[in-house]
Amino acid sequence: MTGSKWLTGAALVVSVLALTTGGIALASASHRSRSRSRATKASVSVTDAIGAFRSAPLTDSTDVATEQALTGEFGSIATPIGEADFSAAHPAPISGRSSQVWIAPSGNDVCTYIPDPVNGWGGGCYPVGTVEAGEAYSIMGGPNAGLGDNVIVAVVVSDGGPAPQLVAPNGTTSTLAVSSNVAAALVPADDSLKVGAQTIDLSVILHPTKVRFVG
């Protein structure tokens, strides 16, 4: 297994081999990325690493309704090691869009839920060590995603961890803002994403026949 990923609606999850069914592609770091990371052995629990999971329960009616919907759809299938605890789930804004990314703890993993621009959700789960290494990322996009030449990136950032960076084709770098332990934004697909020790070419997500595993 290359990692814990799922999809509903139009999303298509990309792992080791290219999938060419169209729709929206989602590439994410996986559990196997632990063998390639410089710092993926967990030093703390997921709750200690992610301050958003220690925050007060949600009270906004829209957030509560989304939390309940995620529980019904994903609560029992988040990861092989246990169910996601949506009572501790927390949303974070996606810069450039009106929607939100959600994260939830699942055992000692962090699970990410990105709203598919067409319908449903896409996401994956990452060991807390991968989060601490700065490499718990997901990229959503595709030729039928309705995002133009852009993609949605979401990176889970541990307390005090470095924010991910975007690198433009001309070499200019910018830092993604972090909110509730997540850096999420709609960004140009010709940029690259720097996460931990990795630099990810975002443009691969627009070409399903060329998509490779980038975790």
C-alpha cells in the first residue's frame, strides 16, 4: 500500500502509477515517504504536535454540519490504524478560495480532507513524523477541475514548524501562510512547492497521463 488516500465525487487519487480516468487528480505524501524523509520518526503525539487539535470544540453551525458530514462519510475508513476522531477535527482556509481544508487526528496520523471543486472530497493520512518533517502535503487539480492553470495545495504544519514555500518559474520564492496548522492555497500550476527536503513540480497534476507519485 502506498499510503492512506481516498476520494469521492470527481477526485482521482494518484499514487505510484498514472491514472488516466480524467477528473481531478490528487497527489499526496504517503506512508512510504517515511523511508525517504530526514525526520519522520515521531517525537511527540499527534495532539501535542498539532495545536488545532487542542483547541475548543467547534460551535459555528456550518462547521458543525461539515464535521458531521465528514464523520458520516469517512469516520470508519480514514486509515488502517484507526478511525479519524472528527470531534477534534478543525478547518483551515484555502487562500484564493471560499472553501476550507479540514484536518483530523487518526491514531498517531493526521488526515487531510480537501473539498473537490466539482463534488465530494479528496485527501490522505500522514504519520506525525512526516508532519514534523514538513512533508505532509497534498496537491489537487486536473484538466477537468475547473481551476484553470491552478492547483490547490495543502500542507499540514506542526506547531513551530516551517511554513512551505512556493517557487515561481523565475526562481522567486514566497511563503504560504499557515492557519490552524495548515498552509492551503490556490496557486499557479507552473510553480514548485518546497516541503521539508522535497521540491514538488506542481504542473504534473494538470497532465493525468504524466502524473507520477510525488510523495
